[in-house]
Amino acid sequence: MKRANLLLTDQPSSKSKMATTGHSTPSGSARTKTAKGLFSHFMFLASLLLISLLTSGKVLATEYTVTLADAENCGLSVSPGTTDGNTKEFTLTVTDGTNTKLPDELESVVIGTNEGLTANDGTSGYTYSNGTLTIGSGVTIDGNIVIIASAKPKSNDASLKSLTYSIASMSITDQAIELQSETYTYTVELNQFVANATAISLTPTVTATGLANVTANLGVASYSGLTGDATITVTAENGTTQDYTITFTSKDKLKTVETITVAQLTERYADASSVITALGASNENATVTSEKSTVTTLPVTWSYSEADNGSSLYNAAVEATNNFRWTLNDLGELLNPDNVAVTGTVSVQNAAASDKTVISSLTYKIGEEGQSTAVTGDLSGIGDQTYAVELPYGTAADASITVNIACNDNATAKLAGEEAATEFPLTLSESKASLALIITAENGSTTRNVTINFTTAKELVTVVAGVPKTYTLPKVVADENAAIALLDAMDMKTITLTANSGAPLKLKWAYSGDEFNKASGQSNNFTWTVVKEDGSEIAADQKVTVTGTTAVTNYTVSAEAGIGTLTYQVAGGSIETIAPVKEASETNDVTVAYGTKSITVSITPTDSKATVSLTEQPNEHGTLVEGVTSYETPVLEAFKFTITAEDGTTAKNFIIKFIVDKEKITAVTVPATYKLTEAAKDEAAAIALLADMDGVVIKTNGVIPTKLSWTYEKSKNNSKDYSSEGGKTNVFSWSAVRDGEGDALEAATSVTIQGTTTVTNFMPAVTGDQSTTDVQITNDNPVDKIGDGQTATTVKSVEIAAGVTTEQLTISKAEIKEKLDLKESVGEIVLNETMIPEITLATGKTTTLTLQSGNEITKITNEGTLVLQDAAIAPRTLAIETRAALANKGAVGTVVNNGVFTDKTATIVTVEGNADLTITTLPKDQSTTGKSITLNVVAETTNGAITYKWQKYTTQWVEANGTDASLKIDKTQDGSIKYRCEVKSTKNAATTTLYTPAVTVTFRTEGTPSEPSNPSTPTYTVSLDKVTGATFSKSETTTVDEGDNFSFKITLDKDYDQSKPVVTVDGKAITADADGNYTIKNIQKDIKIIVSGIVKNTATGIEENVADVARAWTVGSTLYIHVPETSDVYVISGTGALQQQLRGVSGDYNMQLRAGFYIVRIGNVSQKVIIR
């Protein structure tokens, strides 16, 4: 046998294997140690031991550790903790048995450095169950064993999954209680009576099946009262407990109803309903018992039924009995399973006969028609009573009196020996009378006596009130008689003097003291007595005082000489106040406008009794009106006046110094932009054109002529020289200066007399044959005219580029071959004798198409906002009888609208697009002798919604209060008026608005012809020839009856609107009224009207024919004023009073004035007119 010196060799590694033969196979090199003499003996013994083991067939086996991964935190321990390779079963134990438990499975088992074993494999892996790990039988343990596992937390779920209850004695089983998460207290409404001592059992089911347990379930062992509590305890796997409390609530039940009794009634009732009300108050509740004593009373409902009373009606007789039914309609929370009676009847006895003698009403009246008057006094009915009645003064001495009486509680009144009554007549004897009545109670035995004595009042003063204890005389008096005269004239509004006879009364004054003191402010006592108006005496009621004393103070003369207000007014100007006013030691300096010649000064003293006088010239008397003294004075350096107090001695002096202002420029208006009317080759030529600029206004407070001085400065033009290129802009500087020799004019405060204007060079029109040219209008090419209106012009297309600003584009006598494309908004496009196949307007852009004459537009496509109008909008006629005639009549063919389109020409009747609209029937002229006329319009749309709005024409189109397709017009008087209808189609943001042509509605009286032709009345022809540049409201020839009037209006075309028409008849000029109507009255022959003065606007815009000047004229009591440019207007009466003032206006105005002459000032122009 070969020996191995094991003690001198390193131990084998953990991976070494021991053969069953007993030989060892070292895994590394054997390191033999040198034998030491010190250990030789020991080594010998070890060798013997090894030999002994080898010979016995055994060898020392290797031990391997068995551990848990993360042993400190996994919550487990393992045993045994080692193995020699043969032990393959190990036990896992939790370290915290309270909160954790063994895992259901292991995560892994690893031997040595090998991969983890396969779970649930008893041969080559491992098995695990309930804490026992068994290594597979085919597995060789050749390394340390590491178990990867963790203790599993015990469940803390102590919740219930379901809960039911059962009440066996009531046959209630397995009724579910609806559980909610984290709610542990429940109330179960049983909604029925549960007898005491009833048991309720609970059946719970835990949520954590197999883990949690119900450790307490007592249910309700013995129910008591209206509630019963049950508790269930659930213990979770980890020992956590949760209590559930269930409270059962039940109903109580009615046990008995105590007998209801009613005492005899103490009051008399006429009907059953009144008794029911009384019973409801006296027997409101019934006494009851309940099984569990929760209710002691219940409300009673009372009723009366003939069925409960032998089919008899209620008996209201004294002490009669009636059966009334009581019912317990409202048991509240009580149940009545035992059907305890909750209704029944009670016999109710009426009250006994009354012993009361109370009077409820006692009145009297005089005569048949007299007012009923109550007798005052105590009517309570205790003992005998006498009432004294004083009849009004003036009652007849033998007047008839009627007394009316009413008693409570069925008591009666009567005269002795007569029957009871309620009305007792009697007659006065020498103004006196007496009535003795016996009041008998219902019981017939209780009585008392009532006497009423009538007398008639004497004439007396009944009211004296408001007589003053002190009084101040309104003016100075010389003696007591003069004072009494003023006292007699005293204002009596606050004094009341009344006699019962209605006689007028007054105060009689007397002075009975020492010598009367007439000094200012002194007091004297006067006595007064109330007498009749004629001075005769009159007796007084014993409660009224008809005499007294008043302390009368003499009038105090004022020494006030102060000034209240001081104002001045320049003719035609506003009233200005001088404040504070200085006395004569200083002057009151006032600056007035240049050119002022006359001033009105108005003086109001502080004391209205003070007087005003002039100290020096002008020596004129002022006009005194309501305490204000006014003087019209020329401009003076010292206007002096004095105010003298009422006392005649106290006075104050005042001086006004008027200073005339210099002539100044008071307003300057110059356009910020301007377009030259013709080409200018240089700045000098441009300045020459600027001299004729429209819109320039220079005002002064005087008469010095002014003008604008123009210069071109490179510094204001980006250091560039003047550009003469068409459409380019240059900035010119201007100054408002004196026109002529003399000192420079100053500017009034806040008036600017220098500035700049951006001037755009004249842009020549596109003319001639340019049929291959696309005209693009841009900021660099600002074309504003295509065609000159004289010769034909042709272009291929016109486009207004986006971003360009174009106020107006005029196309005259031109043809656009393809399209007018509007990619930007244009203020107005004026078309005259122009042919365009299509006009398009881009989305979000706006323009107005103004049509003059001779235009043809094949199609308009609108995506923006487009208005179509005539140069002069006038009523037209257009008949559409059938759909076959449906077409747009006029300059425009097809319209496609997807934006906002408005036609004001009344020629468009069909529009396509999003807001399509077609008018299929138009209203017609109508004439009738009836009471009404109905106009109709028919329209249709595919996409939009249609609305209607009717209008009528007076002096302009106004609403006619019609929003339907039909308009009924009721007659108010004979005559004619024009109507039209606005028809609108709307679809979202798209809108199409069309107007029907104006039609005439005529109402006339039966027998009146609808035409101005009467065979018995001569007719005449009025001729009105057409004129280029204008449209007339009447046709070229009109037939009128003899004696009729003929009126017409003129509307100027755009290029002729600066003209001033001159209208003549037989060589005599006629003028238009304020509404623009020219009228020829009382026609007795054929008339030919000539209209002249209408010419095309000049290039400079200067009116060459008729000057537009300020003017004023009158028609009847109406003043008409024409203001050609912004000016101030003043209308002053012949007395100098300002009647009307208009600031900064222009245009035409009218006003009604009284007869007289007036001065009308328009700017610097004054004109005298007369209203007759």
C-alpha cells in the first residue's frame, strides 16, 4: 500500500473529491515540509493513525456550509448549517414568526460555483415544500450550498368580502349588507317592527380566504328598543384585528289610541267648518301609546260628514249636538300592523245661549243721502249707557236721522214695547232728538238700556294754526297803520283758520302799546283776533284760541354794496365772468378779441335792493332785468360804475379796463397728404400747384389776409433731391404767414402755424392700346386712372397688389381683356364706359364699385367685402313675372359671393356662392281706394338663411317696420310713397344683401283718378332735357294737371360733383329748398326746364363756374344757412341777443325763428335776414 503523508501536504480545495477507495487526489502541487526534530514524534503517531484508517476502509470526509443569501435580511434560518454531501434535506425556519411566514417557493438553490438547481426536480434539481428543502438524489454536493429565499410577510387583510344578516323569528334570511372599502360602521334600516328579545345573526365572509379569520361574531342576541348593535371581529394572518359594527334600526308600532273627548263649545259657530277650526285648536293631538314608548301624541285631523249625522246637515242651534270625525292621518314613524283604530266620531255640543249684550256697530246718518257716521264711545256692553252726538253746524232743525245698530252673540236691539230691529228712524225737533233702546242678550233674560241724544252744533271756529309769533315787515313803514296794512297782506299759506260752517275767516290786527317805534329793525307787539271775512265776530270751540300776540320787527335797511357777479359779452360771443372782482383801487383787466367794438357788461349786486349807476360816460341807463343791470358800451380803457346800498349812503366803486388783443392766427388746417393734380417737373412747379391745395383753412381773429408759404427741404426728405417721378412722394414744409406787407402775424395759444405735408406726384393715366400689358398697381407704381375718358384704352389685366394703399381707382372708357384682380382693399373703384370680363376681390379685403354709365361686367367673384352702387342712386323699375325672366339687369352679369356683398343699384336679383340668393318675384307699383295695400317679394336660397327688412322713402330711406316677405301698408291719408325691401342671405360669415327696386304705393279717395289726367282739367307737359354729368329724379317729359306743382332733384355724377347747377324756367332762375328740391308752382302752360352750369371737375379741383360762398336765406319762419367750409356761426337778434351759436361746423343747417330781423355771421361774413 502506498502511503501519503497527508499532514505534510496542503488540504484539498473545496472542489476536491474523495474517492471511495480511500486514496486522495491532490488538486495542486504537494508541498512537502522538512521534518523537524521537534515534531518527529508527533508525525510518527499521525502516520500510525492514517495507516489505521486506511486499513479500515474509511477516510475523513469534507464538510460544506449551507447558508441563506442575505441571511441578515431574508428573515429565515436554515438547519443543519453544514453537510458532508450525504445530508440532502434541510429545514427553513422564519426568524419573525409574528409578521412573516415561510415562502411558498425558493428563488434559487446554488451549489458551489455551479448554476442554480432546477426547482421541483427530485432527481437532478431540488424540491421544496412547507420549509423543507430536499436536494435531488442525483445531485452531488461538491461545494457550499447557498439558498436564495426570503420570508414572506403575513397578510394584514382583515376586511370582509361580504356580510349578510338573518332574523329567523321573522323569516328573514341572508339579507346582504352592502359593504364599502375602509368603512367599518354600518346602519341597517329594517323598516319594520322588530320585537324586543329578537335575535339577529350575521354571516360574514373574509376577503383573505385561508389567511384571515372571524374571531368574534356575536350578532344581536336580544333586540331591545329601536336599535340593536352587533360586532364582528376579523383577525388577519399577521394578527391584526378589525372590528365591524352593525347597527340595526327598526320601527315602533301603534299600540293604543286614548279615547278623544270634546267639551261643550263655548263659542257659537254658524257652520261646520268653523267648528272644525275650533276643534283643531282645542284638540290638536290625540294621546297614544306605542309598543316601545317612542310616541305619546299624534296630530288629529277633524272633519264633518252627513253620513256620521244621520244624513243631516250641520245643526247650528243652541246646545245642539253634532258628530265630528277625528282621524290620525299622519302616524309619523309609527307602523300599525295590528290595525289599531285611527279614526272615530265624537259628539260635540254647541255653546249655550249667550248672556252678552255687546254692540258691534252703532252708526247714524242724516237724511236719505247722508254719510254713515259712527257713534263714538264704549260699545263693550257693560251696564246702561248714554251717547251724546253733536250734529254738524247747519243741520236742519227737523232733519230725519236713521240709527243703525248691530250686536254680537245674537243679541238684539228694540224700542220699548216693539219688536227687535237693526234700523231706527227719528226726526229732530228744534235741532234735538233722543233714542232709547233696549239691548237683549241671546238668553232672553239679560238686558241693558242704551240712549242716544242728538244735538246740533253752533257756528264755531274749530281750527287756528300757524299764526306766527314773530314776523318781519317786508318794507319800511311810517306808522302802526302802515304796519297793519302789511300784516293784512301777509302770506296766509302757512296759516290755517277753519270754521265748522265753512265761512271764510281772517286775522284782525291791532296795536295797543305805547308810541309805535318805526326805527329800522325795532320790534312792536301787535294783537290778532280771528274774525269772519266781513269783520264780524264768531264764537270759538272751547278748545280753540282765537286771539294772540305777534312780535313784529320793522324792515332792516341793507348796507350791502358788494357785487355778486360781473360778466361781459362780446357781440356774438359767449358770456364771460370776471372773478374775483376788484374794487376801484384796482382795475379789472379784461382782454377781448381783435376787432371788438362793442361789449355788453352785466352787473348783479350781492343785495338785490342795491342799485347800479355809471360813474362816467357812457351816460346811458342800463337795462334792469331780474336784478341784473346790463350796459352796452364801446371798448373803453376805464368802464366805471358804482353800486349803492339800499340805505342810500353806502357805496362801492368798480373799474373794468378793456384791452383789445392783437390780430392773430387762430386756426390752421393743412392736409397731411396731398396728390398733385398734374405733373410738376421740379419743386418750384410743385409749390405752384400746392398753392391751390384743397382743404387748407387759415383763420384769424381779424381781417389781415393770410397764405401758406411752401418750401422743399432735403433734411426732411432723407437728404434727397426733389423727385418728379410719377407717383413718388416728397415732403414739403409749410408756414402760415401774412399775405402782403406788414409785421408777421402771431399765433394764438396752442395754434401750430408750421408743419409738413407728404405730397404724391401726379400719376398719369394708363391710356391707349396696351392689350398685351398687365397693369400691376403697387406702391412703386401707384396708378389711379386707367383711361382718360376721351379715347379708348385697352389693357390685358389689372392687379392691385397686396400691401398697396389705393384710395380711388378710376377706369373710364376702357376695356380690360382678362381680369381686374383686387388683392388689396381699395377705397372706391369708379367705372365709366368700361368692359371687364371678371372682377375678383380677395379674402379679407374691401372695396366699393361705383358704376357710372355704359359699363359691362361679365362676372364678379367676391371673397371679401364688396359694395356695388350707382354713381347717383335713383329708383328704378324691374319686373320679374316668371322664373324664365330671372336674370341680373344692368351692368353686372354673374355674381359669385363667398364674403359680404351688397348691391345698392337694385339691378342684381341672383347671386351664387356660399350666401346664394335669388329674388324670384319683385314688388310692384300699386294704387288703391281701399284701406290697405300688401307688397310681396319672393326669394330663395340653397345655402343661406333669408331675412327681409322693408324700408320707405321720406327724405331718406327709413325702416318700415316689416320683417316678413309681405308688407301690409294701412292707409293714413291720400298720397304716394315709395317702398323697397332689403333681402339678405346669410351663411356663417358670408352675407348677400340685395335691394328691390323702389315701387310707389298710392292711396286715393273713391273717384280720384290714379293718373294726373282728368278730361275736364287741362294738362300740360313739363320738359326736362338730359344733361351730361347729372341724373334727374323725374323723366324727360311729365304730364301734369293745370294748377299742379312740379318738383325734381338733381344728383351730380362723381366727376361733376363740384358743379353748381343753375336751373331756369322761361329765363328765370329758381333755387332749391333745404332738401334739394326744385319746384315750379301753379303750372298754367307747357314748361321747359333748362339745367346748366354742370361741367366736369377741373384738374385742380377749383370751382370755376359758381362760387361756393357762405350764405343765409329764409323761407317762411325757417332760416337756412349754408357753410361751405368749417366756420363758427352766430345768429343774433335785432336787439343784440344771441339766438344760436354753432362752433366749427360746415354744411347746411336750418332753424325756426320768430318774426323779426336777424344778423347771421358765418366766419367773417355777416348777412342780414328777415323772418316775416
